[in-house]
Amino acid sequence: MNTIAVKAYAKINLGLDVIRKRPDGYHDVKMIMQTVNLYDTIVIKKTKFRSVTVQTNLYYLPTDHRNLAYKAAQLFRETCNFRDGLNISLNKRIPV
């Protein structure tokens, strides 16, 4: 498979409790959430360029190492010894 396209649904947090801050800077949380019928579309394509690229329909979103999709793709490539590149296209519909 060279391309995958998925819908990333929005959610509403009905309850949120921050438990603790983790050593990696993120937080452990407990939450009650509900999905809603609003989603972003994510398309990931395998490339031969051995790098990760991100494109988005919103000019103000970072498309470099600051982007979480970029970070996840890099971690996947390193962890799984995946040598091909990945092009990630984010079509944002959920408000940032």
C-alpha cells in the first residue's frame, strides 16, 4: 500500500482532569469525550525521497518539525526502521 486516507474526527471534552506532568513534557489526563460529525482528512503517501513532508490547507500551521504529524511520522520511521519517505497532507476542517 502506497497511500492511506483517513478521517480524524473531532471530539468534545465533557470532563477533563489533568493527573500529572510526564517527563516528556506532556500530561497524563482522565477525560470523558464524545466524537462529533466534524473531521480533518489526513492522506499519507509513501515516497522515495527518504524524508517527511507535511502540507496543509491552513497557511498558519507549521509543516516542519513542530507539527505533531511530522513528529509522529519521524518516530514511526525511526522505530520501525522505515527507509522510505512520507508525504502527509492535512485538510483541516476542525478549528485549531
